[in-house]
Amino acid sequence: METPQTGLSLPKYLQEEELTEECKELISSLPTEKGWIGPPLYQFQGFWHSSKILSTILTCQKNFQAQDSDIFLTTTPKSGTTWLKAIVFALVNRRKYPDPINHPLVTNNPHALVRYLELEPRIDYQAYDTSTTIASPRLIATHLPFVSLPESVKNSACKLVYLCRNPKDNFVSFWQFANAVIPKEMGTNSLEETLDKFCRGGNIYGPFWDHVLGYWKESLENPQKLLFLKYEEMKEHPEIHLRRIAEFIGCPLSLEEESKGVVDDILKLCSFDTLSNLEVNKSGKLSSGHDTSVFFRRGEVGDWKNHLTPEMIRKLDQITEEKWRGSGLSF
Ligand code: PAP
């Protein structure tokens, strides 16, 4: 096992701290892999996590009680989580905050409004309602793979909205993000080295393909519970997908709202251009330690063409083909 890296300016979810005996014991039995931006990762239930996230996963699996009215925003990292959080927050709260000028999204980064289940260990899940701005339904985000969700999430009537993205753009976004947040003392990750790790699945919450496939299969088996979305399709027809999300989570737009242009208003408020130009998203900081600006880079489809060599493209396409063959899933 690697020596924990101390004194580095790591995001909170990667900082190592005192673990419970149960977690220490579990970790000592798990495969380990060097992390991209900090301490080692451990493979648990087929996916890679930092020790801190692993300890909160165990807590969530044991203690978290889902409510039938909960809405989970589930994503692979770097697949458009920030956008999805903004859209669903705005949708669910549209009557409470009809004025886009005085909207909470103007003064808060979406990650501050919709919190992660497993990244904020000090949130008292029983009192979740009072620690967010929303009482009910609770909006809860997670990057957890389907297999690791607490049983109560799988077994209750709560809804899951899953968003994923083309593997090549997902990888490029991940690589850029890792280099934007890596402590200076650690240098940067080369594209080649990072790709190699991504392809082997050894990135945080990876393997990417297994994450997507787990939710894809569940969406086929249980379409009432899980809505499966693709970033590229959202970018192409955002209004169609916003209406789908609204229907799915049980707050469809009324004819009156449609005629007033509520769909366009929400999409404009949550657009990359609007959000990335807000002061809170240009110079804010999150409780995780991340600058809010790192969640807004280009926000486009196909940026992989600007970064990947033909060999890298071939490698990613080949893995995608192998991993998803016969599943009906493609990009
Ligand atoms: P996270 O998992 O760390 O929360 P996430 O929000 O899923 O990150 O992904 C960030 C990507 O979404 C970035 O993509 P890029 O690196 O290819 O540019 C970011 O630019 C993009 N993004 C953020 N906000 C929006 C938005 N409002 N509309 C479209 N894309 C967005």
C-alpha cells in the first residue's frame, strides 16, 4: 500500500483521514491502484474509490434510507453532472423561484445546491431535507455505480436520472479536470499515462464502461425507475430531454407553463454560457475545496478530436465495442 500523501492541497474527498476499523480491515483486503491526483484507489464491488469515499460508501450502504419521493441524479464523473444538477434543481423548484434574475443558481454553483450522497460524509442523511434548500422531493447526486447504491435506493420507489457521455469526450474531460485540480507539487498527468489507466478502468469510479452498462441494463429492466440520458442527445435537443425529465420525475410542464416559455427559460438559465459567466462560477470555491470554475471548461461535444491521436481513438473505440457488444448501447 502507498504512503498517504500529506500536506497536499487535495480536494476533501481525496484527503486521507482516520478510518474506522471496519474500513481499514476491508481496505487491507482490496486491490489497490495509484490515483491520478492523490492517494491510492481501492477496488470495491468492481469499482475504484479513494479510502475516504470508500468509508462513506460503507456508511451510506448501512445507514442511508431512501424516501419514495427522492430524486437521484446519478452520473459518471465528467459527463455533465453540473448541468444536470442545474436543470433538475430549476425544474423542481420552478414555482418557488420563478424569477431567473433572483434564482439560487445565480448565486450558487449547482454542486452547492444538489449535494453528493457519498462525498459529504458529515451530512446527516436522516436530516437531509433541512441541510439543503429543498424540503421535498430531496435531490441527491451520486457517482456511485448501480451495484453500490444503498439497498433502500434500489428498493424504494425513488427515481434515478442517469446521465452519461461519449467515452472519448468523457475521458478528455476527466484528464483535463485531473490536471486542473492536481496539487501543483504533483506535476501533471500525461495524456498517454492517463489514457492507459482509464482504459484499464483504474480511475476514480471507474471502469467507466461498467458504470454506464450497469445503469443502462437497469434502465432497460426498470424504465419507470431509471431514466437513462446521454449528454450528446441533451445537447442536440435539450428541450425534448428537459420535458422527458420533468415527466419522469413527476413534475410535467403544464400547458400554461409551455405557453409562457418555461422550458426555454430553464434551459437558458442552466446553459453553459449563462452558468460559466456568473461570478459564483468564475471565482467561487466549493466546500470540497474545488474552484467552481473547474466544472466549466468547453461544454461541447467532440472535443476529443482536438486531443486524441488516431491510435488513442482506436483503443477507446475498441474497448467500447468490446465492453458494450450486444447491449444495444452505443454513442
Ligand atoms: P463532475 O462529475 O466533476 O461534476 P461534470 O459536471 O459531470 O463534472 O462534467 C463537467 C463537464 O460538463 C465539462 O465538460 P468539458 O470538460 O468537456 O468541457 C463541462 O464543461 C461540462 N458542463 C458544465 N456545465 C455545463 C452546462 N451547463 N452545459 C453543458 N455542459 C456543461
